[in-house]
Amino acid sequence: MPANHRKVTIIGSGPAGHTAAVYLARANLEPTMFEGMMANGFAPGGQLTTTTDVENYPGFPEGILGGELMDKMRAQSERFNTEIITETIAKVDLSQRPFKLWREGNEDESEPTDTADALVFSTGASAKRMFLPGEDKYWQNGISACAVCDGAVPIFRNKPLAVIGGGDSAAEEAIYLTKYASHVFVLVRRDKLRASKVMADRLLRHPKVTVLFNTQATATHGDGSLLNALTIKDSNTGEEKSLAVNGLFYAIGHEPATSLVKGQVELDSEGYIVTQPGSSLTSVEGFFAAGDVQDKRYRQAITSAGSGCMAALDAERWLSEHELEGEVPAASPQ
Ligand code: FAD
Ligand code: NDP
């Protein structure tokens, strides 16, 4: 297949990618988006396609289903003539411009399938899960990996809840959940927290929180439709017992989808793309990152969308500056 050259290409189709598409398309940059084909385990549209009600995305006072929100974002990208390709990018070469891209199935070819002067990289991330016995049944029916997203739903109101993890996320999520829960148990597998001192102190002092050290969950249980208990195990003695909780929130870390660009652009120690503060600029000129792939702190649809806007504006500015200087080859017709 001859290389299709484009001025700007977006890889990833979550809120970050679609927001970038709308801004780039409205700036007449004719973006192309690779939305993926179950890339990173997600359907096109990204993480929100795996959830039900989204109640914290502005503009939808009654809430909106995650899949429906992503369908609307896709329709908006198409309305301004974004070319959306339902394929996964399997390999990229950022060592020279134009950047080279290979679609899945073509990664062993010497010639790329596509090239681009600028790239917006918005491949997202996924929350780590433990896949405990029973988890398949109760995932999203009591088990979640996002307290901010799901904590307010009625099944968790005034109920005992558990958070697994001992880092800053676990501390933050547990404290957040105290607004809704009758009590929050934090299950920490070791004898100490990994969280920063300030977060750890806040957690340990909270009257509605009990931190259970040296404790691991080994199974989830419920009434067939909703979670109502965990089996927990003492890491030292191996002794098992039941913990009655109506919610389980994983906070054991996330996996950013950066394997495509590892070794080609600066990543932090946890694999997230490093962006210059307050921008989408990365260590590679012309390569802009947006959304959860560069954000381990907020990880929300609205913050991802906001950073997609930043990436589009940064790319637009970069392209126009470099075109003026004659550095970026003009886009050739496909
Ligand atoms: P993602 O949504 O992760 O999407 C990335 C997309 O890129 C995926 O579709 C993937 O298939 C595609 N992709 C990856 N690699 C490639 C490739 N190589 N080629 C082509 N395509 C590729 N946030 C909220 O604000 N409110 C909520 O209520 C909420 N609920 C949530 C519930 C659940 C169960 C989960 C998991 C998350 C929830 N979040 C919520 C978080 C929110 O979904 C994320 O913050 C947001 O989706 C991140 O957007 P993103 O654009 O960075 O990427
Ligand atoms: P971390 O990697 O920092 O912590 C993960 C926690 O989960 C650790 O306590 C780890 O245990 C535990 N864990 C991992 N796997 C398992 C498992 N299979 N079973 C039980 N426990 C497990 O991830 P975070 O998401 O908390 O934080 C990521 C980064 O984001 C950090 O740099 C953090 O500082 C930052 N962050 C900052 C915030 C803030 O400043 N307010 C808020 C949220 C995140 P162990 O310690 O034994 O390895």
C-alpha cells in the first residue's frame, strides 16, 4: 500500500482524540483519526464505552451513557470532515519527519502505510484490575476502578466500601468515597502505605476510614446481581475471613498505552508521556500528547477533552510556524 501522507494524524479515539479532531478540522487541517480496532482492549471511543452513566460531563444535566457520549463525540468529529479510520496503528517511527505509521497487519513491511507531519497521540490508559474470582459478574455492579466516576451511584450510598491499594490514588479515592459511604476499608497488601506523607496522614486520621494493613482480597461475592462481600486474607498468616462491603474500588495503578512510542519519546518512570507543563508538547517536535496517556493525576473525560483541545492548538501553531519556515513538507494528495 502506498504511504498516505497527511498534515496531521490523531491516534486514539477517546475524548482527547475527538476533541483534537474537532479543533483541527475546524482549523481546516483535515485531520485523520485512527480510532483503533479493539486497540488496547477498548472499542473505538475508549474507556467510556465500558461504563454506563456518566454524570460529571458538563452539558448533560440528566447524565449520559458513556457509549452514547462517545457516539456524539464521533459524530461531531465527522461533522467537520475528520477522516476516521477503524484500524489500529501497530508501529510508529518518530526518528524523522514526516513521521511513519504502520497499520496493524502491516507492521513487518519496510514501507509505512501512512505518514504525517504532526501527530496527536491520545491512546489512553487502562486501570489495573486483579480479576478476582467473581469479578466478571460484579464488575460495574459493585466493582469499579474509578471512585470519582462511580462513587456517587445509589448502590454505594451509606454502605461500607473497600478500596484496594496503598498509593496516593487509593488515599484520594478512599477519602472521596467517605462522602457517600458509611465506612471505607482500605486494603493494603504490605505493612505500609506507598502514598505521600500528607495523603497518608489524611487517610489514617479520617474517622470514616479503616486501613487494613497486610491484607489482600482473594474473592468477591454477591447476591447474583450486586456485590456484598469480599474474602480477605492476612498477608502474614494466610488467615482468611469475610468483609461485608457493597463496593470495591481498585486503586492499584494504571497502565498508559505507550508501548508504541517507548524509547522514542520521553516517558516518566511509570510509562506516561512527559508533556511540558501547561501544554501538550513532548520531547519530540511535532508529536503532541493528550488525555490519559500523559495524565496520571486527573484521568477524567473532561480533562482528557481539555488536553485534546490543547494538543490541537499546539499542533496548529507548530504546523503553521514550520510551514512558514518551509521545514514541513506540504501534504501530498492521497
Ligand atoms: P481513552 O478513553 O482511553 O481512549 C483511547 C482510545 O484510543 C481507545 O479507544 C483505544 O482503542 C484507542 N487506541 C489506543 N491505542 C491505539 C492505537 N495504537 N491505534 C488506534 N487507536 C488506539 N471519566 C469521567 O470523566 N466520568 C466518568 O463517569 C468516567 N467513568 C469511567 C468509567 C470507567 C469504567 C472507566 C474505565 C473510566 C471512566 N472515566 C470517567 C475515565 C475516562 O473514561 C477517561 O479519563 C477518558 O476516557 C480518557 O480519555 P482518552 O481520550 O485519554 O483515552
Ligand atoms: P502507585 O503505583 O503509586 O500505587 C499503587 C498501590 O497499589 C501500591 O500501594 C501497591 O502496593 C498497590 N498494588 C499494586 N498492585 C497490587 C495488587 N495486585 N494487589 C494489592 N495492591 C496492589 O499508583 P497510584 O495510582 O496510587 O499513583 C500513581 C502516581 O500518581 C504516583 O506517582 C502518585 O503519587 C500520583 N498521584 C498523585 C496524587 C496526588 O498527588 N494527589 C493522586 C493520585 C496519584 P505496593 O506499595 O505494595 O507496591
